Amino acid sequence: MNPTATVFVIALLFAVATAAPQPNQGTAEDTEPVVTLTTCGGHVDASSATIQFQLGGSIRADMRCVWIVQTPYFTQRFNLIASGLKETDGLYITAVSKAWLGYTDKLSSIGQNVTLTSRSAIITLIAGHAPTLGFKMEFYSSGSSISPDVTSHAILTTTKGNLTHPSNGGNYGNYENALFAIAPSVPGQPTLSFTRVDVESSGACLFDSVRIYNWFDGDYLQVAIFCGTTIPTSVTFQDGVGLVLFSSDSSVTGTGFDFQYE
Ligand SMILES: *[C@@H]1O[C@H](CO)[C@@H](O)[C@H](O)[C@H]1NC(C)=O
Ligand SMILES: *[C@@H]1O[C@H](CO)[C@@H](O)[C@H](O)[C@H]1NC(C)=O
């Protein structure tokens, strides 16, 4: 190789090295969604996804669907692609932080972006009191890497049911963040009752906690937080959907809890 060619090759290598993404700039969005979901509700653990439900078809009145989304990167962009949803329906995006829920945004117009910086998110479909039409949305994550945050989850869609956490008995772990959605696929007003609680006790339940969120008027409202062995009063999800969020810190555990709903 002559000296001129060597200089050229070095210059080329330098240009390539300079153009390469720097680690602290994080990861770009996928060019196309890597996963597609077409069910009412579900769990997605991917860098991007298409969620389409009854696109071109109908959705029954008062239908509720909950999707739990986990992504490997900190910034999440949700975009509405196509929609037959009406003014009285809603497709909502809620940020999930460690131990509590963040704010909720409505995704209502085609092309609109809702952008969050959070570890996980919840998508909630609320159909109004009349049959409606389906939709298609996408999300993309980008930016700095984050470790998985929701350690266990369930979306309960039967008319009545129950749940024990942890499901295999014994004590729950440290650093848990367990998210349970109650969203019966036959519209109703389920009442949630805890029957056993054994969670590390502390003043304001700052260490380990169980929170109940009741969907009301476009948002999940926290209606209870408890720990120790306190059995909270029953909660009726008058708008057909609610959440239980359990979180534990770095030490001291218990045997968890049981709840039922109908
Ligand atoms: C939504 O975000 C995408 C990607 O950043 C952008 O191309 C598009 O213009 C945005 N839409 C609106 C309505 O701002
Ligand atoms: C709890 O749910 C299971 C099905 O998931 C059912 O077989 C069982 O009878 C239920 N237990 C109670 C106490 O309702």
C-alpha cells in the first residue's frame, strides 16, 4: 500500500469511527415494529410493537382491554396509526414508575405521539356505552438501556377470579414490582377484596407496599395503599377496570397476599 492509500484508509476508518453512534447517545428506534398483537389486552416485552385490535371490525360497548408494555430503552413513543374509535371511547397511555403509576395521556388523533420516559407503560382501551370500531397503534422505544422493571404481571379477564402472590408460595423477593390488571372481558363492575396480606410493615408503607388503582374519568386513581397485615376495605371498579401494584425494596420480605374479585 502506498503512503497516499494508507492516509486514505486511515481517513476512512476515522470517518467511520466518528459516524458510529456514541454509547451515551443511546439506541435509535426500530424502523418497523418487531412484534404485532391483535388481542384485547396482553403483555409486550419488545423494543417496538404494533397493537391492533378489531381493526376494520367492531368492539362491543363498554369493552375494556389492558396491555402491559415493557421496553429495553427509556424513551417510549406511542403513535396512533388508524382508528374507528369515537369521542366517547378512549385509548390511554399510563407511565409506570417503580412502585407507583405516573400520569395518563389520551391517544386520540391519527398521527399523534404520546412520548414517555419510564420503565414500563400500560395501555388501556375504554369503549363507551355504544359499540365502536377497532384501531391500530404502534410504539417504539429508544435512548438509554434500562433493566426490566415489572417482575411479574397478570391480566385477569374472567368475570370472577382470585390471585395469590407469590404464586408458588414462600416469601416474595426483594426489588419486586408486580402489576395485576383486573379487566373482565364481559363488561361489569367487579369488586376486589383482599383476604390475606403479609407485606413488610412501615410507617407510610414506604418500603414495601400494595396499591389499588381504580379507573375513573380518564385516569387510574390510587384508592388504597397498605402493608403489614392490614386487610383493606373492598373496592368496586365502577368503570370496569382496576389495577393492583405491589412493590418491595432491598430487604425484609413477607409471604405476600391473596385477593379475589367478582
Ligand atoms: C410523531 O413522531 C414521529 C417520529 O418522531 C414524527 O415523524 C411525526 O411527525 C410525529 N407526529 C406528530 C403529529 O408530531
Ligand atoms: C381461584 O381461582 C381458581 C381458578 O383460577 C379456582 O379454581 C378457585 O376455585 C378459585 N378460588 C376461590 C377461593 O375462589
